Amino acid sequence: MKIIRAKDYNDMSRKAANIISAQIIMKPHCVLGLATGSTPIGIYEQLVEWYKKGDLDFSEVTTLNLDEYKGIARENEQSYYFFMNEKLFSKVNINPKRTFLPDGMEPDSGKACADYNRIIEAAGGVDLQLLGLGHNGHIGFNEPGMAFEAQTHCVNLTESTMKANQRFFASADEVPKQAYTMGIKTIMQAKKILVVVSGEDKAAIVKEAFLGTITPKIQASVLQLHNDVTLVADEAALSLI
Ligand code: F6R
């Protein structure tokens, strides 16, 4: 694993955006695996800025997001679709028909997951997968457990994840309890993986995930087995390693 040390959040965002930008320049018709959450916001802002300057062209890019809440409509401000549209898709020249997320409004989990697996397969796999890291070591919504789930599946979110997500909802009752997420095998099949982490509150999990035992209890630890992972993290997140 390559570790790139950034001074702070802004520096992390720029460095990671540079890697994504290089991918798009090298392969304009690439497939990007994308993440939501707080960490990638600065990256998307940077990519939009470069697009506006004329340095980036998204016209041939396909995107596959990691996850979506189950039971939340696209128009809902808390949906991951809404997030992606607001932060990136509506601000660059990407073809909306080539932007994919699991369908949170499909109540049949088996169908929602099978449909998304088919979309991933049809896209031909992911060239560069962007990942954030949960405090419990989750990637996508692959929560700590007894196994690594291979493909897209429906997860019951853990208490700690629901608590972390609560900041985005008006009340605890509104926080979704389930989500559809890409599986670990799909993530591991990405040609390149880019993990971004910021903040002292993630320092312990960074150490455990990337230097500790490989275990489904810390889902991100499986990334130690991938041969092209780049971790871009700020000094605070790297303070324990
Ligand atoms: C989001 C996702 C999650 C987040 C993780 C970190 O699509 O897949 O795994 O990347 O929860 O979230 P933040 O960046 O908000 O700390």
C-alpha cells in the first residue's frame, strides 16, 4: 500500500483529486467507483473547479457509487443520489445515464442487489474506486461482521453507523436502518483503490485497518490484500502510524 501524507483536509482533497483527475485524463472512458460522506466533499469541489477551468472532461466517464439508503427516494436531500448530484453530477459534463447508484426505492432487496450487480458487470468493472473509512472500519456499508460479503447486498446498519449518520437527519427516527452496498469482492476487483481519510478521530481505525490483522471485524483490513491501494490521509489521521 502506498501512503500519501497530506498536511490537512484541503491538501488531502487536492492530492486525491489529482489522482482521480489523472485517471480521467489517462482513460477518458474510465469507470469511477465513488463514495459519499464528508471526506470526499473537498475532492468533488476540486474536480468541479478543474472541470470549470477546462482541465477535465467527464463526458465519457461512467460512475458507480458504493451505496444507497434503502427506502429513501432520490429527491430526498439525504439520499446518496441527491448528494452526488449536488456535489458533482450536476456541476460537470457527465452523462446522467452513465451515473449509477443502487436503487434505494426498490423494496425487494434481492432485486435491487441483482440489478446493481448487473449494472456493475455491464460497466466492465471499476478502474478506480474511491473509498472513505468508517470509524468502525467499514467501507461502503460493509459493516463489521463474521464474513466478507462478495457482491451487492442489503445491510442492517450498525448502531455506531446510524449514530454517525444522525447528524444529517432531523431526528434519530428518520435515520435509515438499512442500505444497499457494493460488496467486498466487487471493491477488491477494482483495478486501483484510493482511500481517503481525515482527522484525528480516524487515527486509531487507520492503524487497525491498515497495519492490523485482516479480519471481517474490520472490513477495510481486506484492502491489505489488494495490490494497488493508495491511502491519502492527513497528518491527524496518520498520527498513530
Ligand atoms: C459512503 C460510504 C461510507 C463512508 C464512511 C466514511 O458512500 O461508503 O463508507 O465513506 O462512512 O464517512 P465520512 O467520510 O463521512 O467520515
